[in-house]
Amino acid sequence: MKDDEHVQERAEQTRRSLLEAAASLFDERGYAGTSISDITARSGHTSGAIYFHYTSKERLALAVVQEHFATWPPLIDRHTGLHVPALEQLVRLSFAVARAFRDDIVVRAGARLWTERSLIAAPFPPPFIGWIDAVGAMLERAHGEGELAAHVDPLPAARTIVCAFFGLHTVSEALDGRRLVEDHLAELWTLLLPSLRAAPGHPGHTAELLAAARGA
Amino acid sequence: MKDDEHVQERAEQTRRSLLEAAASLFDERGYAGTSISDITARSGHTSGAIYFHYTSKERLALAVVQEHFATWPPLIDRHTGLHVPALEQLVRLSFAVARAFRDDIVVRAGARLWTERSLIAAPFPPPFIGWIDAVGAMLERAHGEGELAAHVDPLPAARTIVCAFFGLHTVSEALDGRRLVEDHLAELWTLLLPSLRAAPGHPGHTAELLAAARGA
């Protein structure tokens, strides 16, 4: 029994180390630019280990994308549990996601593989819908708490926010390698919050909220 | 002399027909999924004609991307020449661009090739910067004409609008094949205009403006 656990633990470590080596290569070179032998060289594991744990390069790419998608539910839960108004939860969540896109190799690789999905014979999960639903639910709560301006309809607003957020990542990646992504996100909220909010609050309020979200 | 003109005209027709056949294939199948022989089959020209006019598949892809980029300056000029306020010019321009992304095969193909740029050994023009400058100049004029709210800084606002607009295309393409792109764009402006405008105007104003821009 003890031995079995040990074997399972080692297998899990090997899977994780292969996943991370593959993710860092997919992030740097893309799917087509990464070979099985690149992954063996970077991970220190054999190609036999790759085929044993993932069966193919396609399935390894799919595992990276699934791991990217699996990042979000716990992050969303953590932010919707914060004891702050719903709009502030949303702003804080957006900065946490932006930092993950900038710093987390599996998130970055999953995003790149997703844009290259037409090259990869694997069933990728549908994108954006989960985000539109999650942001929509947060705006519904903001609406229920009287935070939203009268003209704001939660679901279309959620779709617009998700579009703006993902566009910001594409632009920031192309123009500054995501270095300035938090600055661009602060600009986005500076433009959107006065329109979303029922009461604009005192002039420094948006700036304070953004400073707190960046530091969070 | 007459003969030379005739030859030149025919060469131009061949170039254009190759470009459009390649664009429709790149749009459907992507760069990696399109071969020279696919392009000969669709265009009815020989592979010799492709190599003569474009030297390689890379250069043909680059020509499609350049043609995509060349679509915008005349469209921007036409809209900044309209006798309407600057913000309305911008809204109308955004719908014209959205329709081009939905309906113009060279624009669509150029956009797809751009997302696949890491696979293509050709010097693609830098993206987004021209758009951020153009939208920034329109917002500067809106500011000069007293149309913008006090908290709106034209350049960061331009960057946010360009990010939101391109994100909207990515999302609309992934979720509905761009069929609903004009609806999503109307939602974007419904959220942004109350924040951008110095005076929100009467309640139906945004709806009227959007209806006019969609029909334009």
C-alpha cells in the first residue's frame, strides 16, 4: 500500500513536470514549433514517459488547455467570497486574471494554444461562455445591491466587459509582451466604471479601488 | 504601347484573382491548411503564375495582410469627412469596420493570418498602433468640440476602445461566426457612450445613433 502511494505520487510528479515543460515551450514557440524531443530535453523525461502519460502531443496540448481553464473557477470563487461590493469583486478578479495571464506559464501557454486551435486535432473546451456567465452573475448581484446605473443590462454588459478584457490581452501581448497589462486594465476600468455605477462616488474612488485591486 | 497596357492589365487581373483565391482559402483553412496546389485549383491559374507574381506562399500571405491593412486609411478618411460630430463619426466607422470583418474576404483572411503570424516567415506590419492613433485623433477632436466627459483622457480611452473592439471580434468569431457582431458592437457602445459623453443627451439618442450607424 505504501509502495503504491509512492508510485502514484511519482507518476503525478512526472505528469506535472511534463505539463510544465510542454507549457513553457508552447508559450515560447507555439504548438507547431515544439517537438516531442524538445519536451524530453526540457523536462529531463523520456519520450516514452510522454506517450505513457499523455499518448500524443495533441493530448498534451489539450491537457495544458484544460489546466488553463481549470485555473478560473477557484479564482472566481475566492473573489466572489470577498466582503466587498460585487463591482469591486469584479475589478479585483480582473486584475488577478491579468496577472495570471502575465505570470502563469500554463495560463499563457493555454491561451496561445487556444489561438492556434485550428492546427491541433483535439477537442478544445468552448471559450468565453464561462466568463460571460461568471461576470454576468457578478453584475446581477451588483444590480440587486443597487450598484449599477439604470441603463446597464447585466448580460450584455458582461459580454462587453469580457470582450474588452480579452482584446486588451491580445493588444498588450502584441505591443508590450503584456508588461503593461495592469496599466491598460486600469484604463479600461477608468472608462467603464463611471458608466456602470449608479452613483459615481467621490472623484478619488475609482483610483483608490484600482490601486487596491492592483496590489491585491 | 497599347499591347503593353493590355499585358499589364491582364497581369493585374491575375494578381488580384490569385490574391482573392488565396484569401478565401486562408480564411477557411488557415495558413498551414492551404497549399499552393489548393490555390491553383481555386484560382484556375498555374503554380508558375503564383511563383511569378508572389514568389512564395509566405509572400502571398504577406500580400493578403498588407491588403487588409490598406483597407483602413480610405475608410477612416471617408468617415472623418462626414458632417456629423466626431463621436458619431467614430461609431459609424466602427460599424463599417465590423461589416468589413464579417463580409470582406481579404479583411477576414488578413485577420486570421495575423493571428497565425508565428507560423509565417514574413515581416507583418505592426498591428493596432494605427488604429489607436486614428481613434485617438477622433477623440481629440471630440474633446475639442466639447463632446467628451471631463474624466475622459483621449489616448487611454482610444486604447481601451480599440482593445474592446478587437476583443469583440475574437469573441464573436468564436461564438457565432461573426453573425451577431453588429449586435455585440451596439452593446459595446450602449455601455461606453454614456461614459464618454459630456452630456448624455435624451434617452433615445444612443439608440438612434446606433440604428443610423448600423444602416450606414
